[in-house]
Amino acid sequence: MAERIARLSQGQLDCLLLVDQHLNSKEIAAELNISSHTVDQRIRQALQILGVERRSQAARAVARHTVPYQRLIHQSPHIEPTGIPGEPEAAVSHQIRHADRAGEAGGAGFLTEQRPASIRSSLQPPFATRSNPRNEMSVGQRMFWIAAIAIGSAFSAGMYLAGLESLSRMLKG
């Protein structure tokens, strides 16, 4: 794969590295100051050169071969054992637990930066957050939020009008 990646142009590499950052063609075009058609053309040519079908596959291959992997957690390569030898928990207690890219380091009992302590609900808020800066909601989620906001607005308007009516009754009587 390395010899195929070496055949890619710098423009193709730039586009695929931005695809690896989950940018779409329009966002890549804005970043590189080129048209989205040029981005698509560069990615199509790169797919042919690399012999893959999807842009995400090409992006992962390029990222693996060109961008050095950087660990998220620094930890000494040597950790003194602290448990009782011969017990299963003791063997686990002195293992080196680095957070790998998939967040699977250490098995199910260990938390890494990629695996949150609590299971997050699948319902995303309808606005950008630090953990979810792009809108990737399904149609069903969007419809839910439209209905929820409409119901909330109607309820709020009703409460406002009821408050105004109560105020006017207090002022009259």
C-alpha cells in the first residue's frame, strides 16, 4: 500500500487527510480554496490509484501511512507490579493501559478517553456541542426535535397568556 500512496499527488493527499477528519467535499474545498468538483475529482483519482471503493477507506490508509500515531496518554513503559503475584486481578493491575484509537484498550472494565463512563443516549441535542460539532441527526431525530420544540413553544405561549390573564384579573379586582 505504501508504494500506491507514494503515487498520489500532494493535492490528493491533502484531500484524503481532510476526509479522515470527517470533512465533506464542500468543507474540504473551502479549506483548500478549490472547488468541490476538484475535490471530488482528486478523491476519485486517488480511489483508483489506491484500489479501494470508499473515500473513508482511502483516507484511513493515507492517515495510517503519512500521519504518525500519537498516543493520547503518556505513561512510562515500565510500571512496577503492586498486587499479589498469582492472582488474576494482580496481573491486570500492572498492565500498561494506553488509550488506543478505537478506545478498546484494557478491555471492558477499563475506561479510556474514548469510552465515556456512562452510556450516552442516542438523542442528540439540536445544536452544536463540543463533543458533536456537526449536525449528524437522522430524519427521525430531526422530526422529534421539530415536534418537541413546537409543543414546548405552544406550552410556553399558553403559560404566558395565562399569566397575563391572571395579572389583568388582579389589577381589575
